[in-house]
Amino acid sequence: MVTFDYEDKIKFTKAVFYNFRPIPLPKPFQDGTGGFGQFIPEQGYLELSDQEGMTAHYTVSRSFVNEMLPKLLNGECKSYNEWRNDLYWKIRNSGFQSGQAVNVGTVDLMMLDILAQRENKPIHRFLGAEKDWASAYKGGGSILLSDEELVEEMCRYVSEGFTTVKFKVGSDKGQNMERDLRRIEKVRKAIGPGIGLAVDANQRWSVADAVKFAKMAEPYDLEWFEEPIHSSDFNGLKEMKEMGVKQKLSAGESMRISYMYEIYLEKGVDILQPSLGRMTRIDDLLKIRDLCRKQGREFQSGGRTAYNAYFGCLYDENERIEFHAPISEPVHELMLNVPEIHDGKCFVRTDIPGIPVRMDLAKLETLGYLESKTIYQA
């Protein structure tokens, strides 16, 4: 099973943090639990430099700046392995599902960016990818959209070359299944039987309600039913399978470490869905991928598509990443070196070492979204 193991020494020498004002979405977005709202999630952007002049670039939270930078800019020179292990175990009392754990994963990602730059390779080639593209499906379908708007959006995704599309269910806080089913029927009729159609409940329902919904949705041939119940209700997922739910069940975007995915497999979950920006250790993505391969389950990966596409190059053609359009498309408009996306694939840049994606700081400043710039020295 893949585990990253690098002894390269890293001394962090400087960090520059660009703090963003709230950046509005072109259209408010909402899932079945009211998630996301009116603004993109990105709070800021960090440039983190090492003693060899390499600089990692990544969007980070303000908590990362406050909690992690003092631990990194302390003058110490340690190997990748030492940095990762030291930071990992320092947050153990906060829990490996915590925000602090996600911050450790962000450091992991930025160190990999630096190591790839030192080797003068794009990140996916540095990690051993043999192709320069990732398979993708496209998701969106806000609860706030009208039926007509939803059908139009899903048809647009199909016209762009995606063979699987996904939208949100859980209308009216999960109390309006009739609306959800009507929307499934309309979308299925519009896109035809040859396109995969999945729905995402974002943990909206109880076991009983999720089973009820699944059975009513059987005529529409759903490709999968995502996060129907609480993400930690492992036995509830098992119960759904035992109660005869026919759709594939998927879960995983709320988990941070590979051990939790082993439990999902034990309980009968069909599709595991870790997210790049939420993992405590980046190589857990590959561990989870390999668990799925070993047990004949399906693997997918979420996260901001511009970054995630590079890791998707490490997956097989049937191991897809999610292109979550309502959030990723507006963010991509504020980025440079974004992968080209067409025909159900994301084609990454191969001419820039490390992770090529950058925030377009000039554009952000012009639009008035760049609030401040702070420089931190070791």
C-alpha cells in the first residue's frame, strides 16, 4: 500500500498570506442541510518558501495562518517525514477529524509541492502518474434552483461531455421528497437513459427516511445515492443495505483519515469519496484508492477541481474526481493555470513544476477582494 516516504530536508524561511474579503458566488448555492450559502469557501492564499528558494502556493484558512505558521517558521530544518509526523502527533488530542488535522494535511500538500519543484516535475509526475488527465463527473444542482433551472444545468453538463451528472436532494429540510422525486424524473427524461444520474443528500435523512426515498427513486436508475444519512452512522448505512436499498451508496467526504474508510467498506458502502482538501495525510487518498481496488469497490475523489485533477492523474479511468461546478467554476475564474476540462476529463499542465495552480492576485485586487497582504519571516 502506498505511503509517502521522503527524507528531503526542508527549512521554511518565509510565508506570504493574502487575506480575502468575502467573495460572493454568482448564484447562491444550497444543499439539503443548508450548506455553503452566498460566498466561496476560500479565505486566503499562502505562499510558503523553503531554504532552496522553492515556493508552494495554496489556498488556506485563517486558522492555518494562526495555528500552523508559528510551528513552521521556527528556524528548524527537518525532513519531510519528520515535519509530517511531528505535526501529526501534536494535534492528536484535538482528534484526527478536526480542523487542526486538516491543517496538517495542508502542510503535507505544500511540502509535496516544494519537493516536486526541486525535482523540476509537475506534482502528478513527481508522484508517479503516467497520464496527464483525470476522469471526472460533474455535480451541482442546488436545492434553490427551480425545476427548469435544474434541468437546464444538468443538460449543460451533458453537452460539455460529462457522462455522469449529480444534483442535490433534501428539499425543504428533507420534508419534500415529492419535489426531489419530481426533479429526478424531469432530469432523467431530459438527459436520457444513457447518462449516469446521481443524487446527494448531504446527510439529510434518518435511516427510515433515506430508505423510503431510495425505494421511491428506484424507477429512475440512479447511479448512486450519496451521503443519505449522517456520515458517522456506519451501522445505519449497513442497515440501509440490509433493508434492500438497491442503489449504490457512497460516502466519505466528511472523513479525514483512511481508517474511517475501512469501516465504510465493512458496512457495505459501495463508493468511497475522500476529498483532497480535507485529508490529514495526502497519501491516504492512495491508500483509500487501493482499498477500493482490493475489495472491488468504486473510488472517487472530491475537492477543488483545479488541484484535485493532478491527483486524479494517479487514478484509473474509472476512478473519477468530482467537478463540483457551483463552487469550483467561480473559483477557477479567479485562478491561473487551471486544467482544461472537456469530454469528461481534466487535462493538467505539464510545463510548470510542482502544483501549477495559482490564485490570480492581480484580478482579485482589481475586483476588490484582496483585503491585505502579510509577510512572515522565520
